[in-house]
Amino acid sequence: MLPAAGLLVVFLAGPIAWAVAGSLTDRALTGVSATKPEFIGLDNFARLFADPVLPLSILLTVVFVAGSAIIGQNVLGLLLAVLFRAGSRAVAGTVGAIVVTAWVLPEIVAAFVSYAFLSADGTLNAALSLVGVTGPNWLYSLPLLAIILANTWRGTAFSMMIYRAALDDVPPEVTESAMSDGAGTWQRLRFITLPMISGTIFTNLLLTTLQTLSVFTLIWVMTKGGPGDLSTTLPVLAYSEAFSFGDIGYGNAIAIVMLALGAIFSLAYVVSLRRRGGLT
């Protein structure tokens, strides 16, 4: 275990400790504070919690995570897995390959594809114009919805593959017994399949939530946190303060808040999983 523990210290505990230490200083990107930062205690956090942008950014982050990870990727991924299991192998293989293509794209490529699709003169509005509908500028009028849809499109394949593997582990004799007792498709899914894969569901929720919480490139390319602050999630806010405005210490403080938010999500999932007996 020693090599693994060493890697965790170097690549996980080390950066976290550096971020915490940096949040307690006035470290900047340029100037005197870049080379000789001074210890200022909790001043960055006091300034942060007095900033009216922080509550909005936390709210946008929670909505983005809930919309694109908890609801979007997990619900859509489970639905696709169930449909693929019931459909023909040819259709499942073809549609599955199309879905997985979005997941294997580099995030920067997926971001530009999403921008081209949802921009004012993009593919979506061009398609709507063919049926006489004038689409809005999605990235300006509905920026949060735009990034939720883009992240859902990109990440659903991961959940789909996880759930397909979980569904394959459900004993067929249990399902056949329920069918012989008169249980319909919805009843079998609700009372047999979902309870039997509940551990996988909570694990996948945790993984997709933490991954979505740290999404930056997709949002930055599509909206840069705008218009105004209407799509400024915590990663975008931290980057803007640290590198656009050069206040590294303040950006580190925002990163610590994001770390705490991720810990809250993780704790909630782990506690729920323990109560259901899926984790010892």
C-alpha cells in the first residue's frame, strides 16, 4: 500500500494543501505578491463570502450538476441502457456507438461542437428555420440550459455503459418469476431492477456529480460564464479571479469552496449508500 499512499500524497493531498495554503495569502499572478506573497489569514474568505456573485455561482453550480449529471446523464443513461437491452442487437450497437462517440471526444472538441450547434447561426436554429421557427440565441438567452444540454450530451455514454453492465448482472430468473406472477414492464423495473442495481446507481451518481462539478472547458468555450454571470459556475469563477484578474489567493479560496461542495455531495451519496446496505 505504500506506493499507492505515496501517489495519493503527491497528486492529491499535496495540491489540496497547496491550495489551502495559497488561499491564506495574497498571492497574485504578477507584481510583488507573485514572488513574495504575504500571509493574510482568512481575509480572502471574508471577501469571498461578502461577494454577491458567490451565492449565484453556487446556485448555478448546483443547478448545472443536478440538471446535467443527476437528472440528465443518469436518467438518460439508464433509459438508454434499458431500451438497448430490450431492443435488437443491431439497433443497440448502432445507437450505442453514436452515443459513445460524444463521450470519447476531447472536451475542447465537444465544446466547439456544442457552440456550433447552439449559437445564434448554428445548426439547431438552421434546422428550426426549415420548419418556419425562429430560434433564439441559446447561448445568450438560455446559457445555463445550453451548457446543461451540452454536458448531458457529452457524458451520457458513461452512465449508459455502467447501467448496461449492471442490468446484465440482474439474474434473469428473478425477472422471469416476476413476469409469471403478472408483473408488467414498469413494475419489474421499479420493484425489482432498480432496487437490485441501487448500489451501481449511487456509485454512478457520485462519479458523474464529481466529474460535472469540475467541468470548466465546456462552459468557458461556450459562454465564458456569461452573459454577465448567468453561467458562472464555481470553476469558471475561480479561473476568472485567478487568471483573468490575477488574484491567485482569491481564486484558491473559491477552489476550497468548490472542494467543500464536492465533499458535501460525496458525503450525501456515501451516507445514502450505507443506509441501503450497498457499502460496508
